[in-house]
Amino acid sequence: MTSIQTDKLPDCNFSLIQDKNLFCYGTDALLLAKFCLSPVNRIHDNDITVDLCTGNGIIPILLAAKTKSKIYGIELQKESFDLAEKNVELNNLQNQITIYNGDICEIEKFIPKNSATIVTANPPYMKSSNSGIKENKNNALNIARHEIKCKLTDVIKAASALLNSTGTFFMIHRPERLSEIFSELKKYSLEPKRMQLIYPSINKSPTMVLIESKKNAKPGLINLPPYIMYP
């Protein structure tokens, strides 16, 4: 049985080729794209957007459905990069989206420093010491889920390097790492401005958090109403 499937993306006319042996998109990608495109944030057509840890290209394609912004994605794993390129071609987005195969720790080899107005990231959530890495023998999935090839600090450092002096960074991550996230953001001159906790249901603890940060901004964090996935 083939591991390749093509899925229709919600709320747009685009589709996505996925490989079940690689990391397939989940609710977190949809939530991040929606957060970036909310009326308060709204990506403008003249923005330059960069998606870190782009995987199969899900975030750039979701953003391209709602904006004419030039979008770049960078993905370390060659198999996922190849899939992202196929997805760009599938949806005829070659003039809007460019995908690079490379390490975010060397981001300036691909995209000039201080050139982006928007950076997005749905990075690996779990530290490499997490027990799940031993249980899963699929190395591609381990790299996508665990901080094996890039750590939280690498993602935030890359975002700060890419952004212009007033650029915006959108990220989705785990609530239990909020203290570390805020510390790293401030370390690289990114001020948390808005956050939203994501709950699977009203009786459960939050499992994800959306964070918007602005470069060189003054302190002042707005905690948005919680998002309940299944009220």
C-alpha cells in the first residue's frame, strides 16, 4: 500500500501531497496559519514571509491562499523538502513560494538578514531527551517532533536574524515551555505581544500555545481568550 496521499486543504482551493512515512500536518499548522491571517495580524501583499521548519510546505501554501505576500520556506530534511516543492508545483504557486533545503542555523545563506516582515514557525516541540524518541524508530518523524537537529533557541535566533527592525514572529509551541520561550524571545530582541492558549476541550489542560512577538517592541502582552477545539 502506498504511503503517499493527496488531501484537500480546508478553506481554500489548494491540495497537499503527504507521505505517511514523513511528518503529516496537523491541527497546529491550521491554527498557526489562522492566527497569522486574523484581522488583527493580517499579512499584507507586500510583506516578505519566511516559514522556518516548513516540512511539506503546509504553512506557506495556507498563507498563499489568503495573501499575495512573497513566501519562503526552509526545510532541513531532503525528503520533506522534495515534498514541499511538489506541493508548490501542484498548486501552481512557483511565482509566490520558494522552498530551500537547508539548516535554519545557516539561514543567511538562503535569505538576507533583516529582510523579512513576517516569520512563522511550527518547530519541533519536544526536547531530544524525551522518551518518545526511543519508542519511535522513524528517524524522519523523530527529527520533526524532537529537538534533534534544531533547538528552540535556534528557531528564535533565526527568526530574529531574518526580521527587519519592526517585523513580526508567529510561533506555535507547547505551554509547558512558555517560560523558556519568553526568555529566548527577549534574548533575541523579540517582545511577546499576543498569546492564545489552545485547549482540546473545556475540561482539559491546554496542549498548544500561539505566540505573536514583535522585534524591538515595547513590553505589553495581551492574553487572548482561550481557543477550545471541541467545545
